[in-house]
Amino acid sequence: MLSFGVSEALLILLTLFVILLLFAVLNPAKSLEKSIRNRITDLIIVGLVLFYSPNLKIAGMVVVTYGFGLLLYEKYQEGKREALNTEK
């Protein structure tokens, strides 16, 4: 029988949380153009890698925040274009 210590269990939970977070954040990016979607995905993944490295936590937070902000901006622009097209 496998037995996990507290640190292993927390690491597994953290990994699952990061995977769910990636799906939740990157799912809305599916409707964006491929180049923008790839850029956002790359920024968020690189930011998470930096965040989990020992000495680069702040840099990781900045990169993830920039990627998420870019996603929000692009989705806003997409919604704005759709709203303007339906009014005509």
C-alpha cells in the first residue's frame, strides 16, 4: 500500500490546482486567433515555471499577471467587436 507524507500530498494537491487553473484560464483563449492564443499560453506557462523556481517568484507573478491581463484585454476586444457587429 502506498503511503504519502504531508509534503507529498500537498505537492499533489498543488499540481492538481495548477492544472485546473490552467484549464480555467486557457479555455476562454480558444476563440482567439492562433498567434495570440499561443502567446498567452506561453506567457502563462513560463510565468508559472518562474513562479515555482526558488529565486524568481516575483518575476513569475509579473509574467502570469501580464499573460492573464493580455487574455482579458483580447477577450474584451473580441466582445466589443461582436457587439458592434450585431448593432449594424
